[in-house]
Amino acid sequence: MGSGPGVGSGLADRIRTAAGRDVLRYDTCLAAVLAVADCVIALYVPGDGRRPDGLGMALLLAVHVPLVWRRRRPMLALWVLVVLVAPYHALDNNHPAAVAPAMVALYSVAVAGTARRTLVAGTAVVGVTLAVNALFTPHQIPEFLRISGWIVSVLIFGVYVRIHRQYVASVLERAERAERTREEEARRRVAEERLRIARDLHDLLAHSITLVGVQTSVAAHVLAADPDRLDRAAVAKALDDIAETCRTARGELRGTLEVLREGERGGGGIGARGPLPGLDGVPDLVGAARAAGARVEVEVTVDDVPPGVGAAAYRIVQEALTNAVRHGGEGVGIRVWLRGGGGVLRVAVLDDGAGAAGQVDAEGSSGWDSSGSDSSGSGFSGSGSSGFGLVGMRERARSVGGTVDAGPRAEGGFGVEAVLPLGTGEGWTR
């Protein structure tokens, strides 16, 4: 594990070293080609100045050497070239032969440097060259002034290339940032979808399996209580309740899987949505809890609930009823109420069972302090380690901007209370 950064750093160093070798090789080839061409021009192409002798040829070849590092150290290459080319021109050697390397050096400075440095370098080169011509070859001043136009053109072209490269680099950088943003958004949506599926499966399977377990226990109790006086009607009812719970679970599971398959076929992807459960499904949850032996009182006094808020309330009630039936003991009394007012939907599921400690141990901390009160005055208390049930309820509430409090009640039993804003939740998913 510890070797990872070293390996990555070594690879990056090798890539940079290889790129540096390529640049050096290309610039060396360019310098060699220009040197050969300029020697041919100096020796065989008539021009201003005399044909170079041995010293002149040595100076002409030396002028091309700084081009080897023109991209790594452009200013140094330019000034070394000026130092070498000045005596070459002062000796009145063939002047056009030394023009190309000087232009390449000026272009390199313009491409690599700032506009200010380019202006200073161009002015200095022109000034030094004029001074050399004025001292040694004054008859060449008109010709140099004509060549100065080419110097200015090369510098402008180099500045243009530099600006164009910066523009292309900025476009590529923006494109890379946009691509990273899209990838991060895709990863975030995938994580949210996985969390949504986990919540749905937990709510569905935990609720259904708990009810099946309770109903099976009821049937087993009826069968074992008094075999000689078997209550066939009670057994049949318990088995019918089990079958109905299984059918309901199968239907919900099929709906969830259809959403996933639709996403795999490209019909909706991560954005595909199944029908949202709502407050109209609460009576079914209450009926299932009653079938499992619980005594449930329900009160719903709210209208016009947004779909997302209704779905969050449905799942919270479902999870709370499941926990109450599982941990509350036989014949547990449960009160369920959903009340609207003040722009919020208040949901409460309160039981009088003996399983409060079991719910805290299984589902986790609620956030109530040990004194038996919370900031909202609900009178719950408890602590523990977080589990999936309460975590899922809190995530449901947070998805629509609400909160959930849950824990043992001071008067006994366990309670879950949620406050869900009615002004949000249109975009909430299953």
C-alpha cells in the first residue's frame, strides 16, 4: 500500500524525462538542419557581405548551438546567440546566412514569455544590431531596417501562437472540469439510487417478514394451544393473513424490480421512478398490524399532501409499525396520527409495549438525552448505536426537509415522531 505514491511519482518523472528528451532531440535536429542550410547559403549563395573564412564559419556554426535549449531557456538561448552573431556580422560575413537562427530564437522568446518580455527582448536585439552596424558596417543599416520588419512580424506571430495555445489550454481545462463534474454528478446519482433501493428493500422486506413471522406465530399458537378443540377459523384467518402479506410484498417487490429493469433497458436510467406510496396506503399498514395482533388507533387529519411528503410519511409509519409489532409484545397498543397545520405534516407512532429497549438496541440512538426529554418536549429518552431502521426513517425525512425523533417514552413504550414540511417533496423518489 505504501508503495503506491512512489510508483505514481516515478512514472510521472519518467514521462517528464521522456518528454524532455524528445524536445531536446527535436531542437537538436532543427539546429543541425538550419546549420547545414545556412552554411550552404554562406558559401554558395551570393549576398550582402563576404564569403566567410574559417573563423566566420566557426561563428556561424556556433550561432546555431543555443537553439538546442531554445524551449527550455529561451532568453538565455537568445542572448548567447546575440553574443555569437554580433562578431559574425561585425566581420562583414554573409549576413543573410545568420538570419534564420536569430528569427527562431526570437520566436521562441515570444512563444514562451510574456508580452512585456517579448517587447524588451525585441527592442534589445534591434538596438544591439543597430549599434553593431553603426560601428562596423554602417552601409548595412538600411538593409537591417528592412529586416527589422521581419523581426517584428516574427515576434507578433510568436505572441499570437502563445495566446492561441493559452486559449486552447483553457478550453481543454474547462472541458476537463465539466467532464469531472459530470462524472461526480453521475457517481452521486448512482449512490443516491443505491441508497434509495436499499431503503425500499429494507422497508418492504422488514415489514413483510415481520408480519409473516408474527402471523405464523399466531397460527402455531392456535394449533398447539388445544389440539382437541382446534379453532379452524382462527387458523384459516391466520394463514389467509400470511398469504395476503406475501402477495402484497410480492407486488411491491415486483414494482421495485420493474423500475430497476427499466433503468437497465435505458428507459429511465437512474431517473426512472415507480409510483409513490402515500397516505392512502396507511390504512393498509394499520390493517396488517391489526392482523398481526396489535391494537391500533389511527387518526389522519390532513389533506393535499405533496407526493414526496406523503411517500416519506408512509415509509416512516411503515417502519414504526413494523418495529412496534416486532418488539412491543403480544397485543401491543399503538396510536398512529398524522396531522397537518402550520405548513408541516406531523406524524407520530406511539406504542405502549415492553420492547422499547429492544428497539433502541436494534435500531439505534434517537438523539434523546437520558433525562427523558428532547428539544421538542416529546418526552422520549434513550441511546444506542445507530441501525438501519431509524437511519432509514431519518433519511426519508431529510429527503423532504424534515426531521425524525424516536426513542423510549417516559410513560413506557416507544415512540416515533416526524415533522415534514408540506412545501417540499414534489421531487422525492421512492
